[in-house]
Amino acid sequence: MTVVEDIMLIGAAQPLRSIVRDEHQLLSPPHAPDLPIKLWRDYPPLTVVHFPQEYRAQPFAPPRGLYENDELRVEWQTMDNRQPFYHRNCDVDEISYQIAGDRTLMTELGVVEHVPGDFSLIPRGVAHDNYGRTESHLLFYFPAPVTELEPPHRVSAPADPPFPGWTAGNVNEAVTQCMGAPGHDITVFRADEQLLLNQVQHEARRIQIQRANPNQDTTWLYSTKNVRIGTVGTNPGDERRYRRTLDADEIQYQASGRRTVISQRGIVELGPGDFVRVPLGIAHTEVSTEPGRYLKLLSHQELPQIAETDRDAEACTPERLAALAGTVAAQ
């Protein structure tokens, strides 16, 4: 089967070039060299990390790290309670994506509710706390400043009380470096919650809620020089077109729907709650049998997985590819 591969760069709207490929050869191991020495390495398959989207009761715990390098960190968190302190980042902007449930974000720039599908950015140096109700969300720590690329869906505002039943109590404030990872607090001290929330009266900036644009296949929401994050919508019958990003690792999170990722590091089926990392320079595509959407993060630096692997991709075979081609043709 003949396919097209797009050669991409991070931040580019159009490919550097598009190449016609024989799909079977693109996904096959190399021919054995006529030399007695090994010329290339053995490559591991793609690995999948999974966290359930449905809330499961458990005591409060710090967020679980998923992917991390010396500039970026990606975490998963679940809550059915208040966060036990206000948090202030020294070195990063903090982006969140609401997976399931409802969450109240309380900050010095106002209060705003989160429902599934909402993104928000907390600027560097802004104190914030969360009140989650049987919810889960993702956290992305990026070097500040991060640019917001879409108009806001809605914004934070002063709120007193920030949620029903709230009363100002004894709270702590934690100031952290190193992307807020456990053990990297600089100082923790008592704080007056009412004074923190009243700070909004002296601030012009507000927290902006972003959402995927339903009229676009891909919506880029945030960017820096070396990072981009957005969402991609997929549908049955979409063209099986490969892409190879020359200068960025790609982290994907399946928010809804199911699809099959086909790559030079194997083939794997993804469902809601699955994460996969496609390393820089690896050609990959996808086949969907139902409408869906996934988050896509591009990182100029290698972004290694630090969470435990749930499962590995399997080897691509002509039979598997033929079956997927038949599935698409039947749509």
C-alpha cells in the first residue's frame, strides 16, 4: 500500500516535504547488512501508560509523574477534596486539563470552575489551590512564559465564597522550584486565605479557560519556543497519512474515542486514559473506528517516561495492516 509521509518541524504549519512511501517497507526492519559488524541499535517498542478516567476513591496523594526532563513535567492527579495547601511556582507556568469531574481553581487572579475538556494556565508566581469533586486532571509544567494561542472560553472572577460551604481556615502556602515536584519546596508557611483570594481586586490579569475548537481538526492552545500543546480530533475514514517530526518528542493522551497508532516502533490500540510517547524522528499515523480526540504535546527536548509501563506496542505485520485497511474501507 502506498502512503504519504509528512516531514514536520515543531511550530511549523506546513511540512518541510511530503514523501510517497511503500507502507510495508516503512514499517519493516532494515535489510541485514553485508558486513560482520552491527551498524545500528535495537529499538524498544512504543510504551503505553494508563490511568482510569473514572474516579476511584482514595486518600489524597501528590500527583503522579508521567514524563519529565530538566524543563518539563507531565503529571496525573485525582481529587475528591481540597488540596492541602496553596502552591506558588518559582520557575514555571502550570497548565491543567480537566479529564473528569468538577474542580474549583482558586487563585490570586480569581476563581474559575473546571469541567471535562477545560484547559487553564496559572502564570508563574501566582498562588493557587484546588477543590475537586470525584475528578481527575492532567498537569503540565512548562518554562515561563507560555503563550496562550486561542481566545478564552471564559475567565476567572472574584468569588466570595469561592464554592458553597467554604469558610476561610488555617492554610499553608508552599513555594516550590523544579516544576513543583515532591521534595523541591523552598519554603512553607502559614497564609491568610481570605487575603490571598482578595488579591484579585488588585490584579488586571485573569485565568483563561481554553477548549478545543470543534471546527478544527487540530487546535494548538499553548506554546513556547520549544513546546506546543493542543488537541487533535479523529474520525473514521480519515486519511492514513504518516508524519515524522524531526525536532520534537510527541506525547499523546487519549481523551475520548478509540484509535490504533501505527509507527516504526510498533502498533498499539489506545482508549480513553492511555498515554503514549512517540520519540523524535519516528514516522507514525493512526486509524480510528469511532470519533475521538487526543491531547498532543511536542517537546524539543527528549521527554522520557517516568511512570510505569502498562503495555508495549506489538510488531506491525502485513496482516494487521491489511485488517486496518479493510476497517477503514468499510466505514
